Amino acid sequence: MDYTEKYQKLLDKSEETGLPKYFLNDLRVHDLRFLKENNPDEFIWVLRTAGTHLFTIPEAKKYRSQVCDLADDEVRFFWFSGGELKEKTRDEVTALLREPVPTRTPFSIW
């Protein structure tokens, strides 16, 4: 999926929820740039009253406590995977981020 399609999903969800109310450049500039430069297949997007946060899954796992403990008037969590942006609860995101990151078995000719 092209990064512009992913970004459109974020814009649609932002319009639907009325968030963020402040720090709109998080969505308009930083999230767009992140998607354009990285175009991840999976990511977590945190939509808040005061801005957004977008994390790749390995990054979110590394900083799980910061991702899941964000405090704001309103915080909503979204998991993008398989071309879909699905809302998750804080507990669901916490549990998903506790799962181990799959590792590839090195190729061996022996």
C-alpha cells in the first residue's frame, strides 16, 4: 500500500474523531513525513487532544511504557496492519507490544 493511502486513513480518522485539537503539525507534517520516508507495513498511531505519535512496531516495543502511558484529555490508540487502521484499547496495545518481535532464521547451507 502506498504511503499516501495510509496517510489518508489517518486524515479520515482525525476528521472522524475531531482530534488532534492542538499541535496539528504532528499530523499534517510529521506523520506525513514519517510515512513517506518509511512506509511501514505495520505501525501504531496515537491520536491525542494535543497531537499525535506514530511508531513502527519495533520502536513501539522498545518504548512500550512511553507509548502506553501517554496521558492526555483524550488518547486513542490505532494499530495499522494489513492495510487497515483499527482502534485498540490501551490494554490491547500493551498486550500486543509485549509479544516478541519475530526473528528470521539465518540462512544456512549446512
